[in-house]
Amino acid sequence: MKYDPRSQRVTVLLSGLRLANGVALSRNNNFILVAETGKNRVMRYWLEGPNASKYEVFAELPTFPDNIKRNDKGEFWVALNNGRGTIDRAHRHGIFNDDRYWDSLQFSSNSTGLKSELRSSTPLSKDAVAIKFNEEGEILEVLSGEGGRVLESVSEVEEYQGTLWIGSVVMPYVSFAKT
């Protein structure tokens, strides 16, 4: 949605999104990215230029995006919430009722507390807890949660002054790693 403070009008830019959960503006303000949790993807909506008012899939993801942040270089970190807490909450609230879907996935249920033992990995798998993209949608880095042994249920990734801060709304940790 876009709000015009002069007219006090709200305009819907994208509709029909499945659980839009995170928005980031590009460095030069020509597009926004929206993390669409329900479809495991990130959408790009063009604000300016030849594609203005058009949208496209920016990235298909291996699991649920749960926020998106731009760093000072104009790159985007997408947090991936792939942990047991997400599944438990979904079942409790009846969001996903098809047990065949959940039975086909494997997640860790352990909580590891405060850790800073991230490693970079290249294959895009369900172990990914965060992915860094450039403005063209190319993957620059993938952080692995080591199957839940290091991190799981990541909902926030913020790169600030050479440190990557990582948090979760369902697991009891705040983690960090030097970039």
C-alpha cells in the first residue's frame, strides 16, 4: 500500500499476496521488495522507471521468508523462518491443515540459545536461515542453520557496521556474526 499524506489516500499497489511479511525499499527508491511468506518468495514492485507499477517474482525461496532488510550497500538480507516453532504455531492456529505437507518436511526442534557459529553454504536448501541478494536478485550469500543445530526460526537479519544481527520471534536467542 502507498499512503499520500497530502490527500490522505491509501492506494493498494499489490493485492492477493499470501502473508506479506516484510518490505524493503531499494537504495535508489525505484522498487520495493515484499517477502511473501505464504508462497515462499520475494516479490518486486517497481515504483519508477520503464517498469513502474509492474511487479515480478524477485526470488523463489526454499522455505518461509520472514522479513527483509536492506544493508548500506543496497543488498538485501531475507530471513528464513524454517523451524519447528513455525510448524507448531501453524498447526495450533489451523493455518495449514494438510498433514501430508508437514510430514514431508524435516525440521529440528532443539533450541541452541545464543550462538555466533554461522557458516556460509552455497546450495539453497531447507537448512538456509538467511539469504543475501543483490538488487538484480542474484544470491550473494546463504547462511545455514546446520539443520537447527546452530539457528532455526530466523525472523530478522540486520547487517549493521560489520556485524550481522539475527533474531527470532519464536526461539529464545539473539545471535550475531562479523561480516
